[in-house]
Amino acid sequence: MELPKALPWRRAFLAVILNLLALSLSTTALLGSYWCTGTQKVPKPLCGKSKATKCIGVPAAGEAGAGNTSSEEVVHYSWETGDDRFAFRYFHTGMWLSCEESMEGPEEKCRSFIELSPPAERGILWLSLGSEMLYISLLLISFILLMVEMLHTGNPVCGLKLNAFAAVSSVLSGLLGMVAHMMYSQVFQATVNLGPEDWRPHTWDYGWAFYMAWVSFTCCMASAVTTLNTYTKTVLEFKRNHFKGYDGSFKVPPQHHQCFLQQQISSYYLPQKQPLHSLSEGADFYAELQQKVLQRDPELELDEVLGQMMGEDHC
């Protein structure tokens, strides 16, 4: 009766691939700033030398007025009304930064999303960041355990333990990731309603990093289920082989067991000149036999010891 020599490689390899995919996707999503994207409605700036589009036109200095009136004292009128007075700039937000399109040039202007969030929601945002980091850390631990399990095939018992720890780590990381994603969604929606007026979006939607984070969570849970399935199947196979070994030993008793029983039975029917054996002798014999088993080799089975002790005595 032995443990299975190796766990199913297909399931183990699939669990490693899913775990590695979840780890890479979650790390990319955490470092990215595209969890939410949208547009912001801002007033158009005045047109100048560096800005010629999406701006409010200003009359030239010669057309401003006559006499000694300076250009600063001239009142300029804009005939644009409604949404024509506003421009819609693109923005994208992550867990760390919020960047919006600059109206004065092609570069982007970035601000800390932690500072933009309402003070009452910053604690939840920090919890979300901490949960996300723990999520990635547990994924990394699970990946290391699965790799050690695949490479360390000499001891199946150690492989089972590593498999169990990897499964528990994957399940805990998945739960933490789910909580982190939900808390960030709550903080962002609160920032949309209560954030600074110059930042509040006009329209917004979730970006590719947000969906990538949820795909990472799905791969993490799939890896956990695959690892648990491998562990459960291996344990069930071990138990089945264990019971099979016992059934075989009970159905076909070894020859030295039969010899021993026949000698014990015949010893009670010896002539009257010899003393009658008591029932305690059998118990003493088995106690002595168990002591010899422990002294010789703890892994040596009872059948082998009986065979060695009674090798010369045949029925």
C-alpha cells in the first residue's frame, strides 16, 4: 500500500497557468490608471497663440477699441451659448492616479486619486489598496507553492501538504480581491458625487483595468478549484488503495499466520504430562511480537516479522 507517486500533471500544470495569469493581470491592473474612463465638462479657454481650437475667440488688439483705451479695459463678448461654451476633455482614473487631458497642450495632467476622494471615503480606499496588495501577495505565495509541488515529486505526502496550502492561499486571495474591487467601485462612485467640482465627470464608464481585475479574480478562483480538485482526488485514491490493501490481507491470510494459529490450537491438546497453556500466552506472544516490530523497523509490517520468526518452523 503506497501513496500515488505523482499528482496528475495536467491539473497541476493548469492550476499553475491560471495562477500565473491571475497574478500578472492583477499586477497590471493595480499599476494601471484605467479603472474608470470618461469625459469632464469644462469651460473653453480663451484662444491664443498656443491654442486655436476648442477655445473662445478673442478679437484682435486693433479691433478692441480706439483712443487711449487699453486692451485690458475692453469688454469682450462671446456669442457661444449652451454647450458651445464648454469643452469635453477625456480623463482616466486608477487606484493611485487620476489623469485628464490638458486643454492647453497634448500632455496630460495627473493628480492623486487619494486626494480627490472625499475624506469620509479615504479609509475605505486605503482598505481597498491594502486588500489588493494582499491579494497579489497571496497569489504569489500560491504560485510558489504550486511550483515547489510540481518540482518536488520525491515525497508525495509533502506534495499533498503543499497542494493543500496552495489551495487555501488561492481561495483567500480570491476573496480579498473581490472585496478590494467592490470597495474601489464604492469609493469612485462617492467621488463622482462628492469630489472636487473641477474633476467631477460628465460621463464615465469602467475601463479595461477594471475588467482585467475581475478576469484576474476569475482565474484565481479557477486555479483554487483546480488545486482543491487535485488534492481531493489524490486523497480519495489513497484511501481507496488503503482499504484495498486491508481487504486483500483479510481475504487471503498468509501461510505463516495459518501456521501460527495451528500451533497455538494444537498446544492446548498436548498430553497431560505437559501443563495446560493459558489464554494469556497468546496475548503475551502478540505483545512480544509488537515490541520486536517496533525495535526492528517501524515501517515493517506484521506479516514480514511473523515470516522471519517462523521461517524455520513449517506446518
